[in-house]
Amino acid sequence: MKHNLMLTISSLLTILFMTLHLTSDTIHAKVGTPEAGGSTLVAVPVLALWLYGTLVLAERRSGYIIMLVGSILGLGMPVIHVIGAGGIFHGQIARSSPAFLFVWTLHALGVTGMFSLILSVRGLWGLRRSEPR
């Protein structure tokens, strides 16, 4: 399978898992916090740009950079939730009933984010090698 096709698929999966995760964050947020709906004003344009970079700019330098930044965002979600005050290691997540889907999306984000990161760096490296000097 071509690396660019794998990068596109993994980036799309990361975007999907990110939307599931942000939805779960919004549903379980305390009223008045940014997660309770205000973060949508930031998340939707960021995800739209990420989707544009994945589908329209797929084999261009700008597309690789957008997917690289997106993969770092996806990979950062599990890290943020693990080290937070109510993170996984503190047992707060285990007290909520739909914790399985929440934790599963964190794992899925970590895996697809890491895979996308590797493939986007590889794509950027390939562009660097093919440039005329």
C-alpha cells in the first residue's frame, strides 16, 4: 500500500476519533467550562483545516505539515488526559458510566496519531530528498 494512501487513511481516522473524543468531552463537561460547548468555535475550524490538508493538499508540503500538526494534536489528547488532575491515573474516568468509549477513543487517537506522525515526517523527508539542489 502506498505511504500517501496510508497517511490519508490514518489522518482521516484520527480526525474521526478526535470528533468522537471532543463530543464525549462536551457531553461530560461541567456547565460554564470551555469544554461545555465553547471549544466548538475553535475545534470545528481546526478540524476543517486538518480535513482540507488531508484530502486536498495530500502530497504537498503544506498538506504534510497540516497532517503533522494534526497528528501531534491527536497524539497529545491521551497525554493531556493522563496527566490532568482528573486523569486516567487518578481514577476519575473509571467513575463515569460511558468510560469505555472515552478511554477507547484516547487509545485510538494515540495509535492513529503516532502512525500519522511517522508517515507525515516520512512524507516531508521524501519531499526534501527529491528537491533539486
